[in-house]
Amino acid sequence: MIGCDDTPKVRMIGAPAPDFTLQNSDRTVSLHDFRGKLVILNFWTSWCAPCIEEMPSLVRMQQQMGAKVTVLGVSTDDDERNYHKFLRDYGVNFPTVWDPKKKSSDLYGTTGQPETFIIDSSGTIRRKFIGPVDWTSRDIVEYLSKL
């Protein structure tokens, strides 16, 4: 007899990260170009208060950890001007791409912003965070340093 399993499971943990290629007026980004690196894939929008709260710590973490990690930001904003203004206003120092059709976030099954996926150097999703995170906290930095 098979019973119900109502234990929550985080979708995709331990699975290969779905690849995508996005192009906007600034650049073309393919997730597979980052293979061999630890990637923090962050989905955000310029109008999202938790995204605004989180972004400064992502920027600082990228500065602090340097080449040990690559933050890749994907904006699902509807307006490209808002996307560019956000990048300027918050001094975003890592690769970002604008995805107004939400192709990449649909691949990852995101339900809101921010949502962040930790992808190890082999391309496997190790963790998923829903909501804002302090990326400079000791626990997070230690976790990322061990991957």
C-alpha cells in the first residue's frame, strides 16, 4: 500500500541546473558558460522590496569572495529602463541579464522574488533560498566557502 507523503521537498535540489541562454541589449548570458564555477543564480525585480533589501549584501558578498563565486542576476522586470536604473542605483557588480519573458525563471519554477539557487561547479543545484538573504552572514559565507 502506498501512502501520502506530505513532507515538504525543495524542488530540484540535487538535480542538474536547467541551462538557459538569454540575450538583451547589453549581453548574451548562458548558464553553461559558468560551468566549473560556484554560481549564485538570483532572480529579482526592481520594484520588489525584498530584492532591494537583499541586493547590497549580494554585491558585498561578490566583492568579498571574488573569484570563488559568481553571482548571476536575472531580472524579470517588464521595463528595461527600470532594470538599468536598479543596476546603477545599487552598484551591481556582477553579471546580470534582463529576462522580461521570464523564460529562465519558468525553467526554475520560481514563484516570486527574490529566489536564489546555489549551483556547484559540476552544475548541480545544492540549495534554494526563497526571500531575501544576508549573503554576508557568517553562516552563508562559510557554506559557500566549503562548496
